[in-house]
Amino acid sequence: MRKRTTWLSSLANVVIFIVLEMAAFQLISYQAPLQHTWAARGAHLFMAKVWGGADNIGYYFSLRSANEKLAKDNFALTQELLKAREALRRVHVDTMALRPMPGFTAIAAEVVKMSRHGQHNYLILNKGFEDGVQEKSGVITPSGVVGIIDAVSAHHAFAFSFQNNDISISARLRQEGGSGLLVWDGVSSGKALIKEIPLQYKYQPGDTVYTSGHSLVFPPDIPLGIAGGSRVINGATNEIEVNLFQDFSSIRYVTVVHNNSFDEIQQFVQ
């Protein structure tokens, strides 16, 4: 009972203190102009901080919501851009398959597997003999030569990549320049060497290298790359560096080309 009386007495003292403080504040604010100004200013500052904080909190959540919407919109636009680029690439390759290449049949295909980090790289395409693909056909893109078909099943084809130490392509400097063998340099995905160019054929770094048309596999005049530096081999021929147009890290859609006279011409070669 005594503890309860003590607790009630303490509570009454606190209430009386608060009431007296409020009364004193009121007397100061109404009786002294300077104190009244200070009191009003303090109240206004307090209200400004409260309302400013509320506004900042509201702005923060509004900004976060806007940023989330922008991020979603940006993701959607990026996806649409990637789809558009992919469609454009496919149209480009399909159009190439329809481009007139006298004496050659062209078939559009897609790369489903490839290797790039060895010395004997390959590609597997999603078209086979039921689609018209034949062995000893060339694989090209609008950027150059990709490889040569070596084996064919009903719905797939295996091709040796140009990035293979066993593959060489007959190539020519400029439209009317000297011809030689173009081979991968075995190191860089974008570098090749054109060999056995006779010294009497002059060239300039920056000249374009094309397929020569002396091969049964590839049509003539496909741009392959840009000639760079050179060195003389055994005092008789030039070996010239070539910067390839074809980016082997981004190949997906290709065109398979087959020489319609391959078997007939091959009879004279054997």
C-alpha cells in the first residue's frame, strides 16, 4: 500500500511539473515580444524540419519507384534491340543465300556448335543432306570465309573451320593481283597469312584480299581481309599478313555454297 502511494505521488509531481512548464512557456511567449519571437521561430523551425523530412521521405520513395520503372523499361528496350539485331543478321545471311553466284548453290544454315581455342577447330551446322548440303562445300558469311564441309548427316553437317592448321584457301591480292594460299596464322582469331605471292606482283598495305576463284569450293571475289606487312621467303615469294574481316567469336548464321560442277571438274584433277 505504501509503495502504491509513493508511485501516485511521483506521477502527480511529474504532471504538475509539465503543467507549470507549459504555463511558463505561454507566459513568456505572450508577455515578452522577444521571447515570443524566439518561441515562434523555434516552433516554425520544428514544423519545417518535420514537414521537410516527410517531403524527403516521399521524394525518396517516389524516386526509387521511378528508377525501378526506368530499369524495367531499359531492360525491355535492350531485349528488343537484341532481337532486332538478330533479325537483321538473319536477313543479311538469308539475302546472301539468294544472291546470284553463278555455278554455285547456296543454302542458309545456323551454327549449333563450334570450337575456337585449338589448332584444329571445327563447326557443326543445323543442315544436312536432306536440306541439300553436300561434302566439299564452302561455308561463308557476308564477312568472309568460315570453313569447308567435311561430313554430312541427314540434318547436320561437320565443317573444318578456317581456324584450322589443315585448311588453306586460294586467295588474291586486289581484283587483279597475284594469287596465293591463305592460311590461319595459328595464333590470333583475326589474323591470317597469304603465302607464295611472286615478288613481281606489287601490293600496298591496305589492299583488299579476295577469294581467287581458282578453288572448286568458294566462289570468286569474296572479300576476306586487308593486307598488312610482309616478308620475303627464300628470296622468291612474299608472305603477307592479312587482317581478316570475319569475326570468328560471333558466328551464328552462315551460308553453305556448293560448286555445281565440282564432281565433273574433279574427274580431271584425279
